[in-house]
Amino acid sequence: MSIASDPSDVAAEGAVARVAVVVVAAGSGTRLQAAAPKAFVGIDAHSLLAHALRGVLAVPRAQVVVVAPAGREDQARTEAEASGAAARVSVVTGGATRQASVRAGLSAVWSDVEVVLVHDAARALTPPEVFTRVIAAVRAGAPGVLPVLPVVDTIKRVDADFVVTGVDRSDLARAQTPQGFARDILDAAYRSADREYTDDAALVAAAGHRIQTVPGDERAFKITGPADLERARALVAGAPMRAADRRPAGARVGIGTDVHAFGGAGTLWLAGLSWPGEPALEGHSDGDAVAHAIVDALLSAAGLGDIGTHFGAARPEYAGAHAAAFLERTRALLAEAGLVVGNVSVQVQANRPKLAARRAEAERTLMAALGGAPVSLAATTTDGLGFAGRGEGVTAFAVALVHPL
């Protein structure tokens, strides 16, 4: 049974949906230690499912299929009705496994849908921009798309409580949802699946398709245990919203400056990019004055100290580290404080390298490390005046906006 089973049911909304979002909400939530299935546990006055639907329904005209536990279908319909967009929400009954539940959801997707997203209701605070990034990548031709976050902690392989070795985290990432797919590819992968996979990206990859990644978001963490639920409650309670535009109140601005001299070993790293043939900058890490100025601006805005507080010479794990390590860890610190990056603007003062030709590439690199937050980069010389004008090094000034999650 469903609230809506055909595209004609939403004709009043002005267009037939081409995107569908399957919201998997059929889990029991045993580890949450709650009396109700996980999706129906309250974060505030609203359940995980209700919060998840807010992000999902921000996708214009998308069909939404909620996969509910057996016996909870009516409660899921009530949540859909409360969302104000019940006309484009269907409810189906889940299966014994996550894969069986997704398969049930796919059976209710309208025939004209071309892009399907699969999203866990347990990632209830996932912001709409993650959905936007995933859909855009699928529409650009990717067979499958996975939002990811970098692994910022040092990883160790252990045996019997003893460290065996360190693990290189440079090619590791934390997978999130929504995961997006071309509809025909996802359907075919499910028809051919011969075992259970950890997520839909793994299932589609096993069918022979390459999975593209896009930046995820710290707010899209999975609510699994009681500590996760308390984190979600704190974030929701600490993010007052203006009814007029539903944007977070309490934005904060910070500034940051960094200076590094030429004379380091190896290759120049600046604005997150390698610059072969240019003299390297001195520093405990890679001397990337742009990245370091951004870090100081973000920490200043958040009231969390400065770059020396968190990344000083006493932290050997940051020796030689590049921009991504600094920016991703800073973004995590902000998230722990209930904040998210709004945007960043940077001006570089240097005679070299010439940034103009790679400005867009640098902005994309810095944006990815900041979870997709906009970054604008400008460069100037100082007409031969001062430290930068004499060609002795690079100065960077950054202004950053942060706001509550």
C-alpha cells in the first residue's frame, strides 16, 4: 500500500519526477537501545525519519519511497503527511535485510525515473546540498555516486590489543548516503546480486561499474548508538532557525594570516596544489600559507584557538602534511562545536607562483577539503615592496564565515 503510486498523483506539482529517493527506515535499531525502531525515535519533537524527510524533500519534485518496518507503515505515512509533501511520498514494507528493503523500495519507483538515490533514515541530519551534489554527478554521467568524508584519525592495525602496523589513510574515505545511481544500472545490479553487500555502492561496483565520489558532510553522520543520538539532539537544539528562510542564525566571521619563506626542501605546495619547478616554502608541514590562513580564519570564527593550538610542531603527525589534512581536521573540529563552514575568501600576496592559470583548480581542491563550502581565491603582487615583493616568500590573508549546523 502507498500514499502515491503513480506520477499522475503529483501532476499538481507541475512536473513528472525524474529523480526518486528511497529512504531506508526499516532497521530495528537494536544498538540504539530504544523502545521503537530507530527511524521512529525522537531527536526533538520529531523523529529521525521526520528529520530525514526534511533533507530528502528539498530535492525538487523527487518521488520519495519510505521503506518502513512491518507494522510501522501507518506511522511512516503519518510522518509523510506531516512533512507537507505526502503526495509524492510512497510507503512500502521492508525486508529482513537492508538489501531486501532497498529492493522493496525500488519496486515502487515510478517508471519514468532516471536517477535513484538510496538514503539511510539514520543519517537524519544530512543537508540538502549533499543530495544536490550526488544528483548532479549522476546526471553528468556517473553510473554510481558516493558521498565521502576523509579519514582524519591515525589508523592502526591491531592484534590482541597490540599495534601491528600503521595504515596509510591517504586512499581511505568514510562512506555516507545518499548514494546515487543511474536507475537502469541500479536495477540491473539488484537483479544480478548473488549475496549481501554492505551498501548499494558496493553492490553496483560488484556489477562492474566505477563509483565516483563527491564531498559528504559531517552532519550526515549515522545515528547508531545512544552517543550518536545525543550528538544529533545537541546539534538540533543548538541550531536555531529563522522561520523566514530556514537558514541557520548566529553566523560568525574570522580572519587568518599566514606567512612562509621560500627555502624548503622538495616541491612547492600552495592552495592545496603541487607546483613543480617552483621553490618550496619552509614550514613544519608543507608550508602552504593559503591552507594555513584558512585554518586560522575558521578557528578564529569558531573561537577554537589558532593553528598552533591544534597543528603545532609538537604534533608530528602533521609534519609534511598537505592542505587536505589541515582543512578536513579543522572542519571536523567545527562540527564537534556544532558549526559548519559557510564560505571562505583568500588573498595571496606573492610574486610567484602565478596563480591565475590554476585558480579554478585550487578553489575546487580547497572546496572539496571543506566539504563543498565555497572558496574564492585572489592573488596580487606588492609592487616590489616588503617580504613578498622582494620574492622572499608568500603571504596569505583569509576571511571565513561559519554558522551553526
